[in-house]
Amino acid sequence: MKRVLKLIVLCGLIAALMVPSLAFADAAADYKAKCQACHGPNGVPSEGMAKSMGLKPLGGADVQGMSDADLTAVITDGKGKMPGFKAKGLSDAQVSDLVKYIRSLKK
């Protein structure tokens, strides 16, 4: 009985440790589907997109200096030429995961 209980606890711990990496993978997929066309594959927009839309590298000081709440608001509601993605079907959890993904692009 103790072995079964230990096995259950161990499996639960392993599952809990895997959840953040699965969320990160989902955020990377959401980024690729929703953000990459304008912001570039590594958060660095093409020169043309940067000029035409005024985009800054997501890993740069301008974006990384924003609070999580500000990044959340921009992704959710949009800003300038960027549309809000809540209206395009991103959930609050997906937006939160995207904020974490953007933080991972910090230079």
C-alpha cells in the first residue's frame, strides 16, 4: 500500500513539473500562429515591418521594460496597428502564457 501511495505521489510530482513546459510549448505555438507574422520568429520584426508598423524587438528594453499588466493589456486589447487578441479568441490563460513567452525573448 505504501508503495502504491509513493508511486501516486511521484507521478503527481512529475505531472506538476511537466505542466509549465507544456504551457510554454502552447505559448510558442500561439506566438507562431498569432504573432510571428508581424513580430518575427524570434521576436525581431523584419526591417520592413519595423518601419511600416513601428514595431520594436520583443526582447529589447522597450518591450521588456513593460510590466506584465501592460503587456497583457496590449495583447488583449491591442495598441496602435496591433489588433486585440481577446476578440480573436485568445483566452486569459493563453495571454498570460504569451507574456511569459515574450519574457523568454529577453536579450
